[in-house]
Amino acid sequence: MNMQRNILIAALLVITYLMVLQWNNDYGQGEPLPASETELSAGNGDLPTLQTNDNSAEGDVPQAVEPDAGDIPTTSVQTAAATSDLIRVQTDTLHLSINPLGGDIVSLSLPDYPMRKDRPDLPFQLLEQTNNRTYIAQSGLAGRNGPDARANGRPLYSVEQTSYQMEEGSDTLTVDLRFSEANVNYIKRFTFTRGEYLVDVDYLIDNQSDSAWTGSLFGQIKRDQSGDPSSSSATGMATFLGAAYWNADNEYTKLKFSKLDDNRLKETVNGGWIAWLQHYFVSAWIPNAEQQHVYQTRKDSQGNYIVGFVSPAVNVSAGEQASISANFYAGPKIQDRLKEISPGLELTVDYGFLWWIAQPLFWVLSLIHSVVGNWGWSIILLTVLIKLVFFPLSATSYRSMANMRRVAPKLQALREQYGDDRQKMSQGMMELYKKEKINPLGGCLPILVQMPVFIALYWTLMESVEMRQAEWLGWITDLSLKDPFFILPILMGVSMFIQQQLNPTPPDPMQAKVMKMLPIIFTFFFLWFPAGLVLYWVVNNVLSIAQQWYITRQIERAAAND
């Protein structure tokens, strides 16, 4: 009879596993949208054409501050759409499109970061302006004479060609956009560097008029309320999506959607930066570090969020020339590079409130990776190091559990002796613990001390872009995605079940039943966790089992000899 029951249970488990696999194939991983659905319809090959939007000065162009005139108000005028195609630029790290109307970056993808491991031909789309999503980088010259604050709309730049590509052997690529008005010549220059996600944006102003020119540089990021395409809520712990800026006094400040809705930021900052964050990637404006800038947030008439800066006014005398510049970063959250670009920019890798633990953990993980060259093995070795550091605390916890397991028969005898008399039962238990020199909380406290480290490691693996599409071995080709065959979650559940067998049985029958169900519950809970996180839990459980088994054997052998 027992044999038949075991066969039926095994068959049920196999059928359940196959059903989960089939569900995963059907619904678990959607195909990425083809280029025709993620970009606007092309007017020249696969180059998208421009949308006709209400890019009113009130919506897109901020107010500029002039020392002698206060705030220069902008006018609300609907601008006409440009009649030419977008300007396409390709470097080794960036594929982007620039709208000649205003010179905004309206599309930007990352060829080194495909949407999915099995689609290397489809780069991740960071910025875009389509019917489904708005996320663009804008910049211009506002103020009294700024061409972006004209009554008849933003300037329509001209270019020598509509397609630019960084050539082999060249380290930089320069794209010049030109505009002239009222005897003032403007060049909006984008400079791209090989291997870089940082773009230099310069305005060259040649004032050939008879009067002085005054204007202010602004840079901003416009984004709608759409979700994060690089994040998954399957784990129940979504990463931060929103804005952030840097102030030397308050340092790193995050701005959630709710804060952007309720309050408008307007703050004068020395240097600094302002950014939009999502899982793995960030876009940020970094103005001149030697000047004061007004950082501000607002919403346009279409409900899009705008976060950006306005630099101090620049005066260019008649017949003189001047230049104004800022940097724009759009790419992965690579901490070392972000730290070089601007102070605090590396904090956009958001490890949460335990960042002060997560940062050293990532440093150690990166150090291990520099030796072994594989992030999966690096996670395993880091887990081993953490277990070694906490070995004494874990040993204390496991000794307490082993002793509790050893006196379990005596506790059961007390229950039978005192029945429902809880007071006498509690007195008998305390006397037994005192006699056996057991601390009933000894198994919990050491584990609680370790929890902050384990949570910080969770966020380290969750947030670090280095884990994205990183291979381990065999069937695990992307540590940031779930195990396609759910092997690691099943191993995690099995290891958790084995670990439970080494623990003392809870005195309450109902609690004991709940504990027996936990491995099954956690297995299903971990099915859609990123493989790197599940790998960490599996290794941690296996090491815990080995340590707990060894300590339990020692205590049981000593008790037998007594």
C-alpha cells in the first residue's frame, strides 16, 4: 500500500513539474516586440519618422534666470513638426536618433545589452518616443535670446547628413546641428566617444548681431508613467523607478512618482546631476561642476514628467563667440564608471537602505569575478566566504537546535505529564532548559544577526547590471532570469526540506504541519526568482546542512557517551 502511494505521489510531482514547464513556455516569457512595433513607422529604410506632437514652449522649455531681469517667462505656442527625417547616429555602444526640431534625443538603444540573450540582434531600447511610450532627453537654450524660447517654436536644425556612424579606428564621432537667426549662428554639437555611454553636448554661439546675446542652457529628461521594461515584478520586490538628483548638502535624493506628482522641485545646486533611474539602466544630465544650476521637476500638459536643470545665463557681446556645455549619460549602471563621471552618480545603483553592506559585498563579488571570470561561480564563492565569516554565529545557532532536538523526548514527556496545565508546563520547561543548559532563543538570535547581510546580498544580486544575461553553466544562460527548467528552485526546496529534518520538531502540532509545508511553498515562491538569487540560496542551504549535520552529530555522540 505504501509503495502504491509513493508511486502516485511521484507521478503527481512529475505531472505538476511538466505542467509548470508548459505554462512557462506559453506565458512565462513573452517575445520582445519587433523593431516595427517599438519605433515609429520608418520614412527612410528603418529610420523612424517624426511624430506631430504639441511640443509647446510651456511644456518643454523651462524658465531661464537672468541676473538683471529675473525669470524670463516662456510663451505657450504649438510648434510645427519637422519636415525632415530623424538624424541617426551609431557608435559601438549607442544607437540613437536625434530630432532636428530642437535637437532632442528621441531614441536610444544599447547594442551591447540585447533585450534577451537569445535575441542579440535586438538591442535594449532605453529612450524612445512612440505611440506607446515617451522617454527622451531634451536640451536647448532658453532665456531672453535663447532659440528654444522663441515665440514661433523651437529651432529646426540643419545637418550635412542624416546618418552618422563611428568608423573603425576612430575614437570619437562629432555630429553638428546648425541653426541661424537674427545674425546669430548656433552649432549644437554632440560628441561621442568609443566605448562610452557619456555624450558631450556643446552649444557654440557666434553672435554676429549688433546687440548682446543672453541665454541659459537647459537639459532635461521627459518620461511618461509607463512601467520599467527592464524589471520584473515576479519576485514581488520591484526595483526603484523614478528620478534622483545630487546635492552636496543632502547628497543622494530619490524622487518617487508620488513625490513628482505632489511637489515640484526647484533647488539651486552646486554642480551635481539629475537622473532617471530604472532597473539596470540610468539616464542622467551632468552640467558644469563649477557652476550653480537650478534643478527642477514639473509635468507637461500631456502628463509627462520632466526633470532637469537650468544653468546660469551666459552673455555674449556683439561680434563675440561663446560655448556652453553639459554631459548626458544613457546606459548601464556600471558603478566604477559612474563614480568617475560625477560624485554620487554610482548611488543610482540602488541597493536600498542596506547599501552600506551591499557595496562591500559587490566589491568582493567583483574581485572574485576578476579571478574566476564567471558570475555564477563568483556567487558561489562569495556565499562560501559569508558562511565562513558567520561560522561561529551559525555554530551557536545549530548547537542550540541540536540540543533542543536532543531534549525533545523529555519535552514530550512533560506535555503528557501536565496536559493542559500551561503554567506547570512552562515551569517544567524552564527547569529542563536550566538543567540541560539550553537557551531556547539561542537558535534564533545568531540568525537574526546575519539577516541584514543576506538581505543586502539579495539586493546586490538583484540590482547589479553585471548579473544581466550573465551565464553560469549548462542550462543557466542568464543569471538575472528565472531558471528555465526550475531545477535550482526544486533543489532549493529539497535542501530546505533536508535542513528541516535536522531541526527540532516544533512542540505545537499545527506549527509542525505548517513547517512541513514551507519547503513546498518556498519552492513555488522561488520558481520565478532570478537564477542568481536562487543559486545563492541553494549554496547557502547546502553549506548550512553540512555545518548543522556535523554539529548535530558531535552533540549526539557526546550525549551517547554520557
